[in-house]
Amino acid sequence: MKRTSKDGRCKLPDNTALKQQQLPAYRLQLSATGVLSGFFATGVFCLGVGIILILNAKSIKEIEIKYTEICGNCAKLREDATNFDKECTCSIPFYLSETMQGNVYMYYKLYGFYQNLYRYILSRSNSQLVGTDLKDVGNCAPFSKSHDGTPIAPCGAIANSIFNDTIILSYNLNSSIPIKVPMLRSGITWWTDKYVKFQNPSYINLSSAFAGTTKPPSWAKPVYELDEEDPGNNGFLNDDFIVWMRTAAFPTFKKLYRRLNRIQYFTEGLPAGNYSFNITYNFPVTRFRGEKSVVLSTLTWSGGSSLFLGLAYTVTGAVTWLASFSMMAVHLMLKDRKMLFIQQ
Amino acid sequence: MEREPAAAEEPRSPGRRRRRRRRGDGRTRVVRSNLLPPPGVEDPAAGAAKGARRRRRGGAQHLADNRLKTTKYTLLSFLPKNLFEQFHRLANVYFVFIALLNFVPAVNAFQPGLALAPVLFILAVTAFKDLWEDYSRHRSDHEINHLGCLVFSREEKQYVNRFWKEIRVGDFVRLRCNEIIPADILLLSSSDPDGLCHIETANLDGETNLKRRQVVRGFSELVSEFNPLTFTSVIECEKPNNDLSRFRGCIIHDSGKKAGLYKENLLLRGCTIRNTEAVVGIVIYAGHETKALLNNSGPRYKRSQLERQMNCDVLWCVLLLVCMSLFSAVGHGLWVRRYQEKKSLFDVPESDGSSLSPVTAAVYSFLTMIIVLQVLIPISLYVSIEIVKVCQVYFIHQDVELYDEETDSQLQCRALNITEDLGQIQYIFSDKTGTLTENKMVFRRCTVSGIEYSHDANAQRLARYQEADSEEEEAVPRGGSLPQRGSIGSHQSVRVMHRTQSTKSHRRTGSRAEAKRASMLSKHTAFSSPMEKDITPDPKLLEKVNECDRCLATARPQERPLAHLSPELSDVFDFFIALTICNTVVVTSPDQPRQKVRVRFEVKSPVKTIEDFLRRFSPSRLTSGCSSIGSLTANKATHKSGSNFLSTLSNDSTLFKLEERLGQPAAAIASNGYSSGAASWGPEHTAQEQKLQREQERELRYEAESPDEAALVYAARAYNCALVDRLHDQVSVELPHLGRLTFELLHTLGFDSIRKRMSVVIRHPLTDEINVYTKGADSVVMDLLLPCSSDDARGRHQKKIRSKTQNYLNLYAVEGLRTLCIAKRVLSEEEYACWLQSHLEAESSLDNREELLFQSAIRLETNLHLLGATGIEDRLQDGVPETIAKLRQAGLQIWVLTGDKQETAINIAYACKLLDHDEEVITLNAESQEACAALLDQCLHYVQSRSPRSAPEKTAGNVSVGFSPLCPPSTSTTSGPSLSLVIDGRSLAYALEKNLEDKFLFLAKQCRSVLCCRSTPLQKSMVVKLVRSKLKAMTLAIVMASDFAVPRFRYLERLLIVHGHWCYSRLANMVLYFFYKNTMFVGLLFWFQFYCGFSASAMIDQWYLIFFNLLFSSLPQLVTGVLDKDVPADMLLTEPQLYKSGQNMEEYRPRTFWLNMADAAFQSLVCFFIPYLACYDSDTDVFTWGTPITAIALFTFLLHLGIETKTWTWLNWIACGFSILLFFTVALIYNASCATCYPPSNPYWTMQTLLGDPVFYLTCLIAPVAALLPRLFFKAVQGSLFPTQLQLGRQLAKRSPKKLIASKETFAQGHLPGEPRTESSEQKSISTSGHLSQDCTSQASWHGQRPACSPEASGEPSVVDMNVTLRENILLEGLSSQAPGSSMPRGAILEGCPGDSKMKCTSTSRAAPLSSIFNLPNFSSLNWISSLSLVSGLGSVLQFSRSSLQMDKQDSEFLPSPPQPDQDLCGLSGQGTDYF
């Protein structure tokens, strides 16, 4: 305690707070007032955030159209893999009752497509995609080489199974002439993906750059002809390709397809009116009992249209309050009981 | 394979054949001097050359040299050997297996190299720890190997300094006083004239009293200095073994004569030479073949109870893992089948284009899942636990409160891995002497010739010491009659003693302890403190002694001087002579060890030379009587006996004058206490003062084998009867008037625990009679007395004296004093001669020697004349009653196993609060197996009749427990008076029989404390083993070779109640937290399988997955595991019952484990589904979604830990902050390091992107809160509705620290016994009241005993049986006449004291002396089985010095060696059983 180290007391332990386990400590105590106020505060906070989030999510306009059923004949056609070269288009008219303000994003959404399968995720070659070594197809089996041994570019199951529908949104301004809604196919990827992780081999001519490789078996066109309109959007730098290569977390997912180019009629967003999707149906989903849909949506700071986060906050807040009320009841009850025991 | 010594190894020598033969039987080893040429080589020159060669070669090949090597590894062998050892741990094998599984492409889940990382990390950490330990071992080995010692060199023909490691078998080693013995050495020569040597075996067994070792017969008589060059004998002895208490062999001289070698001839490595100037011996066993090292089995690995439970839960986790994997595999199989018919786009076929069949896919998935979910088996758990335990041990070491200033020692933990067991102890087994008491024997009172001398002044003196002790340790004792100088000087010596003692607790002989000891070579040991030395004599008795002295001085010239004394005075005189000489006390001066005495008396004492001169020429009367004995011993004996002739010569008076002249300067009545006090009544006032002055110059110091002996010698010195010199064949006693009396010492029959007595045979210088003085336990000595007829007056007088003495003995026992009886026998020359003859035969017999010696001793020690009895107090250590009270409140059942007699034990038990006046004491004293069984049945019946109350008590315990801190603990803990059990050694022997042990244990279980009196060491260990095996309880036994060494008993309180509780609760919580953490983490992965087709995919990046447990989340829990204090120390100490939480395993039991797991499952559900639902229907990719989950998991873990952590120090904050910081830093760096690496996650810029996403923050905020909400809620509700005791303690401590102190004070007043002083006075009143009632019982039983007094009574069962029945009847009579209230037949006494007023208790507790009826004089034949006297050295098996209170949790690794051969012990150590 207060013994001091004298000569010869060589074994006297140091009397420091740490060694004597006497460090000043805050003692966590679940006292009634502390817990109750803590619970109340948490409840208030959660409810507040929850309500904000819900309101926020409510402000989002979103429209989703499943087109597997609508384009049933196309779906049937694609079920047979041998019909891959037959083109099938499908038009889906719809009515937008409200204007979608601000930036509008177009997604395609797949149901029941397991992009998170362990073996599926592995089946890609990052070094090929970054353009350094086109012939590196290490992890891509079985989509690494074609039958004659030429390496596939881009190799792997992910690339092979790319979503290859074409969706064009048309606006029927005067119910006669459909106007093609201007959409941007750029800016839909992570910046780092587009500029760091994916690179084309450095050649003047893309097709010669990819010489000596072959296209994935399911693909109709080689990788350097993915975008016929924009030569810069070809090869590994194709935005749709990059988006696809970022494997989704769940079997049901949507991926950003296009974003609204806010020009002409669409500077404020998508005005209300009649629209239609013109879809070139390529991607077979009925084979895995999946579905696909196209989604138009706006965004806020808190993400997409999902109400869940807001609900989670609200529910947590409510539960916290409930808990604190019940604890208060217990506490009050206990006060009486304590009195009783003291009397005893 | 026995390694033969070099001498027998020479090829082509005649010894070769013999060697082969030896190899065949392999029982013995032959040792020859290394200085001799090897056998078979006649030519000395060639022999020398060959010898040198042999030496070289032999050193490499065959000799076990003295080099100590305790390291496990060499540089080369470290890696393979260490890995091999690490793979003994199943967990490591498992983890390596999992990691290797990753190398199989079909099932791999992680990058193979990465998967190995954690395993390698863990292995590396452990390897590093092992390496460090091994290195420190190496260093200490090196230190010891390079200690120096004198070895005889053949080349230089003298002793030269060599390192220890260079000593070889067959070398001659010369050791000086206070040197440590480097190897097992056969003692060949000693500077001591008797050929004796004293060693202190503290390094081996912790006993600080000195043991005697004897020069091999045939060497002690050498007149000249021992010359190793002339040593040509061959030594045959046993193979090296680890039996410390046994050594057998023989030495074959050139002449072909054989002499036996015994344990007494062997100096053991690690012991210290004391009191002997120099010894020479030949090395018999060296290095690792020494007994000390063979006993050193290295550090022990014990598995704590908590760890066992944890391992069981790990197995549950394995099962869970397998279940999860199986579930997942089946799921995957089904999933594959579902998508099998049509090739889906996301299907990844085999290389040949075919898809996996569902079954194959399921099998692969199973294996991959095992890899992915391996986190469930916490890889870092074992390492973390080890780290935490090391830190806990460190903090226990560092506790100032456990530091003993007096001995400068702290508590030591030797077993690093059982600290948490300290928090779960249910039973404590303790010795009494040296454990509860200080082992400082103080003479308190005595009775001589039936008259009691109460020594009131002495009692007051002791009281003063107690006060002085308690006030301030540094203060000089303020005893009025104490000269300053003496007390200061001796105080110092006390400290020195303790300092030397403090080092002995190092178990590893030949370890650092030895090195430390080497630095203390000059220090002494075995001194007595002033308290033990300064005895204030009783004036009445002193007057009588002086009268004797004067009377004898005047009557001396006459023919029979003793006849002039009255019988009483004669008894007084004999009593003090017996006290002075009937022992083995060695006289030394403070600054020097015992001199080479031979030289001394040639120079200083001419009388001695005259004596010697005369002795040589005087005809011996005895040689004629026993001329047939031709052995060396006989020569010695006759040699001895010749000297006594001198004193009977007619020129006695002239001699006397000579002696007187010489004696005065040498006189040493060194009693400080006496010197001033005696001045008033001593007529030779001035003479005494002069003596005192002289005595200042040369203070006598007594060194005894046991403190009891020293106490008696100091007591005698206080009565002017001072032991001034002890030589091999004579003892000198200094008396004021008579001057120096020199008693010729014919024989010493040392103390042993079987006989429980010791005797000396002397020739009395005044009467020239041969006297036997016997000192021993009253139970033994009283049986050996000369039967006295009641016909004549003398006989009646004798009988009266005996009964009076017996009464006083009982009184002493009631006072808690250790009693000894002193008796005397006069032998005629013829009797002695005959006895001597048979005794010498016994001594020289090779086999059955012990038995024969025992018989011989019995023949001598019989028909004794009782002189008196002494009462020695062994003071309780400071704080013992308080500690025991606390420990009992803490729910610990305390067993005290002592060799004391029942009354003594009971009274000490009351004094130290082991027994309480409020509780019922069941006393079990049975004389036979049947009686014991009946008694047990009765007691059980009684216990069961009152047990219905105790049964619901347990269930109701929770309720009463809840509010107990607010009310006095004693009322809450038990509903009725609790039980205690007292059992004596004999009954214990019966009760430990197979058919009774269950009953006995059941009974003992009901009792809060158990006191076993008169128990032998063997019984003690049996009891501990029984309880441990049958009750499956956590036991703590206080022993020598132990896991923890506590400086004092009272530290036990803090060690168990505070540190034990903390360690347990910390570790339990940490283990639970580990399981929680891993389950929760694995849960996240498992839930994900439902969304990825059970394909064993993980959304968490593999780096996070692998390093999460190891790095990101490990530090905070370590800090909490090391530092958390669930209840502050003072609270734990004030409310010891909080300790019960550990005993009942409240913190970590199967239920808490599963609740914990359920909570983990819930939390993982929340932490999975909140991010899942938040990201459902969004465009996040797998790992961008998985990273927030990792972060959420981290936050949840930290918050969870925060809830579980009871005290938050800055270290906790830093650790948590560090964890978070580390995670994000690593994540950011990792995610920025490589754009295309780390498949499959390829996490480039993920964390950076996430940090810009509000959803990330929102989920990270809500998920941990929602996950922990239920836990927090239930904890809060439970804490306020059904708080556990610990929670209440916490609340109380938190609420008001001041109030706590106040309550502590009231608590101390209310529940601790008042002051020890008042307590003892109360005791006294009880005992005196009991004393009267006992008077007649003891007499009554006295009659019954008489048949047993016959010398033949020993060892014949039929006689014993008869005696037993006889005695039982008398006992019953006594009982019915004495205590009509207690109608228990056969002597079970249940003391009822149903918690009323204390007054009533004291009156009824007279039953304590009452119960002693059953223990009245025992019969000798059974005694030796069942009891162990504490009188002396043997008791020291468990008689530790106070600074070496040690304890052992489970198995002690080796047995302390008793100083005397003890069959019980031999058997015990042979079986390798434990001594508790």
C-alpha cells in the first residue's frame, strides 16, 4: 500500500497503478437512470433517422417492368441455345403518370441469377482485363480457351454470361412519333473500374490488339465490337461489360444500364407520358427459371428506393422505446419492492 | 540403460566380465575413485596414461557428468522438435489440416498461402515463446554449470577449483560451510569430530531445519586428514533413482570388508552444508542422475477445470461446424440438381464441359464450407488464453498486498496455466504447523513432578511481542527486560533467515535458485528469534533449580550427591538436564560455523586433553561386557564409554576445579530476558553480571533440527541450565554453582514419527549412573512409564504425579500448546551392556535394519520415570483467524490435517476460527473398524435428520443471496448452525477404508470444516486424494512442491478471494466472448449461403476473414481479459461470499455457453439481414456489400465487449480505438494496394468508395445497435430484477465507495471475532472449567490402561483389541457420569449450540475437553500407524517455515523427504502419490 522501496527490498513490486491493477477506470454500470436515458435517447435518434430515411425513400420515383412474360415468345426462342443467331425484339409500352425529376437511371434487373456463386466469382482473369497479358486465362476454366486452343478474351464464366439485351427507351410525345430518349452509356461504372482495373491492350487498332484471342462461346460479337456506335466504348473498356463484371451480391440484382442524358425534353428528368421499351431479347433467363425486368429510377443521397433502412431505424427506435418503457415499469415496481425488503 | 562409471568400462580388463554381469542385473552401479588407475592395469605409468585417455574417452562416452542441461532444444533441433511438440495440440493439427485442405484445388476456399498465414502466425508466436523460455533455461543452466567447487586433482595432488559441470562420478569434492552441494556425494570425511555434517534441504523439500549426515563408517575414525589418494575402496550402490528418502549400497574395502551405506551417508545435490566447516566426499551420482534432478520432472502442465470445460465446448463448436457444413452441402447438392437439367448461364462446368453431379458438388461444398467456417473454431483462443494467463500471473506477482516485507518475497506462481482454478476452489487442505502457525516454538509453561509452573511473566512477555508485532514491524521489541543490543542483533538474523528461506521455493533444483543461493553463501539459517530465545523463568521454579544447584554443588564431593535431594528437587534437576541434553541441538557461535573442534580443544582446553589422556589409559568397564562386538561401531562405542570412567575417578574434585576454572569464561547464560530479571534473586549478582559481559563477547547460538528442541534448550538456559557444548561423545551443561557438567553421551536415539520420541543415553557425571532421558509425545511416553504399584507410599505418590501431569497435559492441550513429556530411566551397567550389544547388532545388520533398530529402541525406552511435561506454543500467524473466517464465508470447506493431539488441535482450531462456537462439532473417535462404522452411521443419521432444511436451502439460495450484501453475511449463508467434523488419526484410518470412505465423505461434505488430528502424512495425502477423486471437487492443498508459493497464510485470502475470483471471471468471460465472437462471425457467412446457392461463397474478403480474429478484434478482448475487474478488490474482501460464483461456475457453465451461442446467432442474424435488406434490390457487388458487414461485425464485437467489460480503463479505450483504426487502415491500404490482385474479391478502392456512401454509415450505425439491444435489455432487466451477487456487489461498490468502507468497519466489528487476546482468555476460562471435570475421567481411564503398560504390549493385536474394549467401557462410564446430556453411545459427541447467546456456547463447549476423553492415553501399538507427532523434525514433512507456505492444486510433483527413514513415506513416494 504505502510501503516504500527500501534498500534490500529488491522484490518489492512497483507500486504503479498499472501493476497494481488500480488504473483509473470508468465502471460501466447498468443503473436504471443511465440505461433508461440511454434507451430513450437511442429510440429518439433511431426514430428520427428512420422517419427521415422513409421520407427520403418515398420521394424516389421508380418504375419496374418485368419483360420475361411480356416477351414470352422471345424467351421461348432463347431457351434453345441453338437459336442464338436469331434476332428477337420486343416492345413494351407503358405510361409514366408522374414526372421523374432529376437524374433518371435505367437498370436491368435479373431474378434468380446467381452471380455470387463461389466458382462463378473466381472465373475471371484480372490481369487479362487490365490489358497487361491477354493470354493469361489462369482462373477462367472452363472458359479459358476455345476448342482450338486460342485464349478467350475476355475469359471466364462471368464474361461469358454477360447480359446482352439491348433496351431502348422511347418517348411518345404526341402519341405518334416516338422519340428516342437520349441515354448516356458512360458514367455508369466505378471510376476506378473504368480507369484502373479495366484497360485495353495498348494497340492503335483494337481488333489487332485482340488478335490471337477469340470471343467467349456465348458471345455473338468479339469484345472489340461491343459498341458499334462509340468506338471508345469497346474492348474491355465497354461500360456494360465493366458493370457486368462487378458480380452482384444476391441472386436478385439490378445493374445500371443507362442514365438519362438531360437534354431537350428531358432537362428536368423524364416527363409524364407514354413510353415504350424496345428490347432486343438475347439473354436467356427461363433456363434458370429467372426473370428480368427493366427499371427506371431516381436516386437520393440515401441510395435507392428501398424503404428498409428507414423502416429498420423506425422499428429499432420503437422497440427501444418499448423496452425503455417496460424497464421503467420494472424499475418503479422494484422501488416498492426494495422498500419492502428494507423494512424486513 | 544404466550408464556405468568409467572405472568399470575399461575394455580387456577383468572388470569386463563383471560389467557384463552387471548389465545383466542392472541393479547397481559401481563407483571407484577417479584418482586410481583403472582396474587390471598394474603398471602405474601405463595406468596413468591410460587413465588420462580413459578420462577423455570416458567423459565422452559413459560418464554422466555434472553438466546440467535442462534446455529442450538445440539450434538445429529447435524447429523440428518444437513443431513436433506443437502438433501434439490437436487444435494445431486441425488448423494445419484445414490450411492444407486449401491446396486442393477442388475445394479450396482461400488462396492457399493466405490460409496458412494464421496457423503459421500462431505457431510462430508459440515457437517464439518456447524459444525464449528455452533460452532463459539455457542461461540459468550456464550459470549453474559454471559455479565453482573444489575437486581433488590427480595431477596437482590437491583440491583445485573446478566448475560444477566438470565434476564426474568418482571425483573427490571438498565442500565448505554454506556451500551448495553440486552432486550426490558420499560423505567420506567431515571436519566435525563425530563425522557429522549438517545439511539444509530447503532447496529440495523446503524444510529449514538441519538434517544430519554421517561419514561412512570406517572413515569417521581416521585420525589424520582424509587423503583421496589413498581411497581404494569400491562403492556399490543403487542405480540412480528419484527416491530422496532412500539410498542403499555398500562400500568394499581393499581388505574385502564390506560396510553398508545408507541415506545418512549421502549428501544430495542442491542442499547446503551448514554448521560444518568442511566435508569431503566422493561423487556417486552426477548431473541428471542426481536424486534432485531425477525428482525434477520439469514444469508441469496442468489443465484447469475451466479449460477442460472450454475444450468440451470447442468440441461442441466442431459439431456445430460439421452440422453447418453438412447443411450447406446438402443445400448445395439440391441446388445443383435444380439447375442441372438446363445449363444455366452462371453454371461453371468442369473443364471438359460436363457439370458436376449434385453429390460431388455437395462433397466439395462440404469441404469448402469447413474451410470457410473454420473461424468457428477459434484459432487464436489458445494463444490468447495463454497470453492472458501469463499476464494474470504477472499481476499476481506484482501485487504489493501479497508482498511479504519480512521475507522480501512475493507470491509465486509456478504453474502458469491454472490461475483461474484459484477462483473455483471448494476445499482447502492445510497443515497446521508452519502453515497456520508461525513455526516459532516458544516455551510457555511446564510441569515438573506434578507441580505446574504457569510462567505468567513469560505469557506476558509473549503478549508484548504480539503487540509489538502488530504495531510496527520495524520497531524494536519493547519488552522491558530486553537489552537493546541483543534484540536488534537477533532481529536481523531473523530477517536473514527469512531471506534465505525465501529463495527455496524454486522448485527446479539446479536452477536459478542455486545460483541465487551461491550469492548468499555467507548467510546463516536456523536461528531463533528473540521471542523464542528470551524466556522469562517462573520464579518458583527458578528458586527450586537454584536450590538444586546449590545443594548439589555442596554435596558433590560426596558419594551419591543426588540422594541428598528430595525426590521433587531431584526430578527438577533431572528435568532440566533432560531439557538441555535430550536433543540434537548444536552449539555455535554467531560468526563462525562449527569449528574443527578437535583442534579447538587441543589449543583452548587443557582439561580436555587431560581427559583424553586419561581416557586412553583408563580401562573400560564396558569392553569386557561386550567384547564380542568387533565392528567398527563397537570400537567407537567402547572408545566412548571409556571416557566416562574419568568422571568417576577419585580425583573428581580436582577435575571439578579445573572444569570450573575453565568453564566460567566459557559460560554462556545468554538469556537476555533472564539476565536483568534474574538479577534480583540470584545471590551471585555480580558474578552473573560479569558473566554477562563475557557472554557479550561470545554469544551462544543453538541450532536445532526442529524448533521445538531449540525452544526447550532456550527454556533450560533461562533456568541457568545452559547447554554450552555438544561433541560427538559428550554434552556439557553449565550450571551457576555446579559449573560445567560434562555428560558422556553414550547413545542418541533420534526422533522419528513412529516412535514419536527421542532418547539419549548418558552417563551422569555426578552419580556415574547410566541414565536414559526420553522426550516425546505424551501419548507415547505415558504408556512407557514404569508401572507403579499402589501398595507403597512411593508408588502412590508416583501415581498421583502422573495423574496430575496428565491433567496438566490436557490443560496445555486445551490451551493449544504442543505438549512433550520428559522421562528418565536409570540403567544398570549390565542392562546397558546387554541392550548395547543387541543394539549394535541391529545397527550393523544390513537388511531389516530399521525394524531392528525400532525394536531396540523400544527395549530401551521402557519402564520410564516421569519427570514432567512442557507446553510449547506455536503462535498462530498474523491474520490466520480472519483469513479462515473469510475463506469459510467464501464457501470454502477447510480441512486441517495435523499431527497434533486432538485437544491441541481443537483449541487451535477454535483460536483460528476453524471451528466456531456457534456451530455443532461432530467428534469421531473410534477404536475399531466396527465402532467407526457405527459412529459414521449415527452421524449420518443425525445429519440427515437435520438436512431437510438444507435441501431447499439450496434452491432458495438465489433469493437469499440476492439481498445478502445488505445484511450480515453470516445469517444469509446458512439457515442453521453449521457442522464441523473432528476426527482423530485412528478413526481416520478406519474411515478411509474402502467400505467406509463414501459415508465418511458424505458426512464430511456436510461439514463446513474438518479437522483431522494425529494424522500421518500418508493419511493426509490419502484424504486429499479421496476428496479429489470422489467429490470431483476443486481442491487446494497446501504443500511443498506446489504451483503457488505464498509467503504467509493470510495472503491466501487475497490470492483466492480477489485474484482467484478475478482470474476466473476474466478468463470465463473471455472464453465465452471468444465463442460468441466466432459463432457470430461464422453465422454471417452461414446466412449468406442461403443466397449463394450454398456454394461456400463468402461475401467477406478472405483477408478480413483470416485476419479478423487474429488482428482486428483480438486486442480489446485481451485487455479486458487481463485487466477487467468485475468487482473491486475491497468489495470482494468485504463480501467473501462473492467467491461462490466461481465455485458454482456461475460465469461459465453449459447454460451460459448456449445462451451465449444463441445470442451470437441472433446478433449474426441482425448483422446479416440489416445490410442484406438494405442492399436488397440494389446494384452492390458481393464484396462491396461484404465489407460493411465486416465493419458492422467489428463494431458489434466491440460494443458487446463494452457491455461485458466492467471497468473501462484508458487501456480498454486505446485497444478498442486501435482495433477500429487498424481495421480501417488495413482496409484502406489493402484496397488501394493492387488493382488486379487478391482474387476473387479484387477489392480495389472498395473501402474508399464505401466511405463516401451514406448507406454504409447508416447500416454500420443501426446494425450493432439492433443486434445488441436485446442483450442490453435483458441484462438491464435481470440486473434490476434478479441481480446476481456479483452485480449487487458491483452496484454497492459503485454506489458509494465511502459507504463501503463504513460497512467494512461494521462488518469487521460484527463478524470478525474480537481481538485475539480476549478470545484466548475466554479459551482459558473454558479450559479451566473443563479441567476439573476431566480430572476423574483421566484417572478412571488410567486404571484401564495399566495392562498396556507392560513392555510386551507393543504390537500385539490381540492385546490391543482387548484394551480397546476395556477402554471403551471406561469411556462410556466416564461419559455417562460426566455428561448425562449426551447419550450418544460409543462416543460420538455432537456439540449443540444452537446459535444462542455466546455465554451458553462457552458453557456447552466444554464438550471439547469432554471429547478429549476419547483420546486419552493411546495405546502404543496402533499409534504409530495413525499419528504423527509434531514434536520434531519428522513432523517437518509438513512443517514448513512460515515463509514457505505453499500449495498445490492437484498433484505435487515430488515428495518432501523426511529426515528420518519413514516407511510410510517410502511407500508413498514409491507410488508417486501426492502429499496433497
